[in-house]
Amino acid sequence: MGNTGTDEPKSNGKIQVTKDGPYMVLGGIPLYRMIIKCDHSITPSEWVVGEKLETPSNYALCRCGETSNKPFCDGTHIKNNFKGTETSKNTPFETMANSIEGPKITLKDAEILCASARFCHRNGDIWNQISQTNEAKIKENCIENACTCPSGRLAIVDKEAGNAVEPKLDQAIGLIEDPSIGRDGPLWVRSGIPVYSTEGKLYEIRNRMTLCRCGKSTNKPFCDSSHYPEEDHTERKK
């Protein structure tokens, strides 16, 4: 499955956004902790798969960021009068992404989807390396770093193979944890799990997406890096 949308859900489960409330996860979708491991500074080296959480077939995940039972909803959104109005325009990835051409690959970049996982900086900034992808190691690094981006902000087209490159992911939700910055990240929705708006609209189905769980995103229900510390924003994006 590519990072662009598909017409029909290919999952028995789904995620339903509720009005000013939690994400209802339906259909037995597994839930894991996904930890960003950094070797130096705040640049990641790898993903570490943490524990699988015990969940019923259907469960509710907090999206206001204030629950005392993370990651599950405990009703705090009602007490705090959380306003979770969805603001995403649901623009297709291929329409919103900018294309950066290199000799061997094309990088597609939809910056609004950035979740600040920072793998794009591993072993060199991906934007600076695209022009050098006639070198095999640099090409490999660019592909690996783009495919490790949980939000799907970055996607790769291999010009030599003539196709988009996407990681093969199990259908699951990852709870992103980022110890190096002391913050919890968004929900990593993997392998084409469909997400529906409060009005029943199907968002574009993609292989990699991240949903806001701090309650502050300006692109709800998707993460826009609002959880990331303000003082470190220079490390967040290109």
C-alpha cells in the first residue's frame, strides 16, 4: 500500500472521532507503545517496540490530553469542556505534498502532517541529501528515513524502480513516546486503518498517519507537532 489514499477500507477495524470526545477504536485493533530511541542529542536512531497494552475489542483513547488514565479516556474532556472541532481539510496527500527531485528518487513532503519524530535528520537532513541520491548509501538513508516517518509526511518515489516505496506495517495503533524531549507523541495509525470524522466522513486512507492526542493540534484530528517543546522548534522541521 502506498502513502496515498485508497477508495475502500481494507480493515475490519476503524477509528471513529467523537464530538469533543475521544477516539473510539473499534474492531480489535492492537495497541502498542512505540518509543523513539535517541543515541545523541535529540536525533533518533531507531524505533523501539514497547509493550502491547491489554484492550477489549472496542476502546476509547483520549484526545484532549488531560486524562489521568493515559492513553485511555476517563471523561476529563467533559469536565474541561474540551473543544475538539476537526479542522483538517482532508486534502489528498498527492495534492498537498511538495515534490523535491533528486537523481534517483523523488521526495514528497506534506509539511502540515509533521509529527516531529525527527527521523528525517538521522545521518543527515533528508532535504539536503536528495540531490546526492546517485550515491547508493545516501539513497538508502533517504528511503529508510522517509519510511520511518510515522505521520507519512514524507514519502519516496524510486525513479529507478518506477514506484512508490512504503514500509510493510502490521495494522495497529502505536502510542508514540519521546523520552529525549520528555513528551508523549501522537497516535501512530498504521497500515490503512480507516479514520472517520464525527460526521461519518472517511478521511483519506494512508499507510502511515498520526492522530493528535495532546488536544492542541490546528489540523485535528491529525498531529501537527503541537506537543513538541516550543524551545526546540528549530530541531522540529526543515
